[in-house]
Amino acid sequence: MTEGASRANQKFTELLRRMYGRPEFHYPIVSAQLQFRLRYYGLSGAAMLEDLFFDALSNFVRMHAPHESLARPPRGEKGFDYTFNGTPMSHKVSKRGPETIAALWDPTKSEITHWSFETSICFTSGGYQPSRIRATLATARTPLTMQPLSSWQASDKQEAAALVHWPTEGQVQVLQSWMVDSSSETSVSDRMPFAKSWRSASVAHASGIPANELEILLFPRRVLADLSPGVRFAIDEDILRPGIFLFDHDWLQNVPVKPNNRGLLVAKEFVRNAMVRSRREGLHVPLSDWFSAYSGDKPPDLYLAQRSEYDLMFSKSQPSLAVTVDPVMEK
């Protein structure tokens, strides 16, 4: 891989960091990670999430990064999913953490044991892996186990919540903490209303903290006194956060693959190692996941989006649609 292509990955990562730092881009994509997976089966959901990602990034480039270039390949061309400033890239989507990924969709190539990718991979992972997060809090006597708000079940006994600033690198800092209503085993939105969570998050947005570096974590009641604003703690390094992981082309040469009835697959453990390396080498853009706890279980209605475009064709801002009727046709 050329040095220029490596720079392209770094620049692409920085572009994604800028986009996901903005609430109006970050939160709708976070919602879709949940909604599309619930509605659409497997590869269909992944394909739709890829389309959403591309549309969102295209919008961001047009609005905020007009000197960058993002394009789809010609229809039918294989080998990559889009280009960034002329550099081809492939896109892979995972529901949660490392998963096996396809090197080639062709079941007839079962004799192949190793594969070299032609492009870098933009790997998008939703959800925390694992969802129970271990941390070290200086004021606590024992290591602490917490969980993201998005994985909270009504039966869980976590009764303290904290909005935290969780940067790409470094320790997590508590911004605000509070008790959770645990009077009944109801939904997340009943026990911790959205208005309260959003009010805290919006204050953090206004202070300049990127949206993708904000998270809401749940703790046992006993540690609430230790979670005062400004307190910092270290997260176990084994935790893989949701987000974007760029796999550099150089890492993807002569990769062991195994065939199945659909193609050649790269092992989950290889993907995990690539995610860890991506994080270590600064090619990772984390996403927060708290907003998905308040997302509805239905994605936007695709028909209504098309209907809206249709209706706009008849709005007053469009040229007149007045028709001169042929007298012959009137008869």
C-alpha cells in the first residue's frame, strides 16, 4: 500500500470524527443501528445501514467538507463500495463487535486458503462488546462493573446513572450523576425520561464535547457518592466500543480464509485483532449508544419518504402544472 493511501485513511478517519461529533448526524445513525437490525433481516439490514452511512457522509461532505470527494463506483463494478478522494474503500457492518466478514462472495472458490484484499475496510460496529464494562474507580474499594444505558433491562438492579465524557483515548470523566427511578420494572424511558437525559447531554454539547464522546452508564446504587462531576476512571482495555474501525490495506494481505456455502470468510478473531489495532493506531471513531435506548423499534417508513418527494412536486414552489386541454379531447 502506498504512503498516500495510508494518509487517505487518516484523513477519512478525521472526516468521520468531525461528522459523528455533530448531534444531527450522530444520533440518527445510532438510532438506525437498532431500528434497521430489528426490522430487516441480516444482510438486508447491513446493506441498508451502509446506504444510510454513505448518504449521511455525502450530506456532511456537501455541507461541511466541500473540498473532499466521495463517490459510489459505477453500477456493477465489484471490489469496493465507495471512493474517498479517489481511494477505493470497502464497507463492512457488524451488529455488535467482531464478526466473521466475507472476503469474497463466491462458493466455487473453496480451494483458496488465503486472501489479499484490494482496499482498506471501513468496519462499522454497533453495540458494546462485551456489554458489561469493567472499570477502576480510584475512590471505590473494588473494581466496578457498569453497563451502557442501551443494554439496560427492566430487571437489572443498577440504580445510579452517570453522563460521562468518554474520549477516543484516555480516561472517562463523569459530567453528571443521578439516581434512577427503580420503583417499578418498566421501560427505560419510564425509569429515566428522555427529557432528563437529553437536557444533560445538550449542556455537554454546548460546552463543545462531541456527541459521539458522550455516554450514559449505569452503576450500582452504592457507588453514586463516588460519581461526583469531574471524577475520572479507567476502562478495561478489552472493551470494544461501537463505532468505526478502519482496517488498513497493509493489514489485509494474505489473510487466512475459510469457505462456506456462500463464499470465503475471515475469522472473527482476525477481525477482533484488526479492531484493536485500528484503535491503537488512531483509525477508530467511537460512537455512543445511549440514544438508541429511546429510539422507537420502527425505522422511518420508506414509502412516506418517497411520498414526500412526490407531494413536493405539486407544491407552490414548483413551476405551474396548469394544463391546456385539447378541445378535441374535451369532446
